[in-house]
Amino acid sequence: MVALRSLLFNLLMFMTVAVYAVLSLFTLPFPGLTRYRFISQWARMQIWLLKGICGLDYRVEGHENLPAGPAIILAKHQSSWETLAFQVIFPPQVWVLKRELLFIPFFGWGLAMTQPIAIDRGGGVHAIDQIVKQGRDRLDSGRWVVVFPEGTRLAPGQSKRHGVGGAVLAAETGYPVVPVAHNAGSFWPRHGFNKLPGTIRVVIGPVIESHGRSAQEIRDTAEQWMRQAMSELEQPAGEGSLAGDGSQAG
């Protein structure tokens, strides 16, 4: 039954992305935020379909930690799920991503219209300069910037040393950092077909202020929090909440 439900969801996802990708081209004359609001409706649709078809829901803890203005999200990357759900959970945003994603038929077209920061992952210092320059522009315009500092999707229980790009952006611009952990990979595996029923936990950590801090200090603070958060998220159910009473159902 799980496989059948997952198949139905995948079919609807591929069908709707083709439609939205074509429609998104008609939003080109409009400002970036307007384009984002239209295109992000596709992500909202997928989250709704996941709950209705696959029985996969989510819960947000620590929502009260979100600052009033734009911020830089440093988040765990385990699944395709968070690339959809973050568009529902957080304010209008752009992502730092590898530029190859823009070449994917249909999906890449719509993604390009949201003004992501598309980098060459092997670009070294040039890629970091690009993150800072374009990230500052997006933040100053009121958009949030989402960075997956481990650089790739990792299976539950795995971790990598955080890259410094998002932390450099914070140190250079003064915008705050919001660390985010979740266990989506336990329900929608990175290379898996099945979407398992259940409730994904998304934990928003305390804001990390960037003023007066080095990029290394920002990175280390976010990484330490994320490792601790993931160790608790991946414990057996019933071990307690990471964010106190501030929970919000999806």
C-alpha cells in the first residue's frame, strides 16, 4: 500500500510540475517576489498531497525563534521534502544550490524563476564571493536565504563538516542565522521511492546573531547546535521536545 500511494504521489508531482513550469514562464515580467509567490504554490500543493495520499505530515517546534526580518537559514539536508516544506514554513526565500539543478527539465525552469543563488560547487573562493554578493542583494530585498551547509543530502545518522559559505554571508552582511534541524530522511529517503506515513519533526533553533562574530564562530555555533538537535531527533519517539512547548502542526 505504501508503494502504491507513493507511486500515485510521484505521478501527480511530475504532472503538476510540468504544468507549473510552463505557467511560471508567464510570470517573467513580474517582480521576483511575485514570481516566487506563484511558483511556491506548487510546493504547497505537494505538501498537501503528501498528507492526503501518503499520510506524511509535519510538526514545527521553535517557530517563536524566527526573527521579524530576513535571515539566513542553515539547515540539515536529508531529503527532497525540505525543499518543498520550507516554502510553507518560512517567509519568501531563495536557496543556495548547485547550478546543475537549473538544467533539469520543467523543475529547473521554475526553480530558475525564483532567483536562486546558483553556484559552481567547485568554484572555491569565487563561489563564496557569489554567495555574499547575491545573498546580500536577496536579503536587502526582504528575501530569506536558505543554505544547506553540509552541501548534499545525507542519510539519517550521517553528518559532514559544515561549509563556510552561509556563515561568511552572515558575517559580511550582519543578518542573523537561524539553524534548522529535521528528520525528513526517515520518511522520504534521499534515494528512496517510498514516502512513509508519519510526522516529520522540524526544529527551529535559537537565532545566532552575526554582529561582532567571525564566520568560523558562526559556523561552529550552528554546527554544534545542529549536531545536538539531530542526535535528539533521531532518538526513539517519546524522548521529549527540543523546542519546549512551541509546536505547530503542518
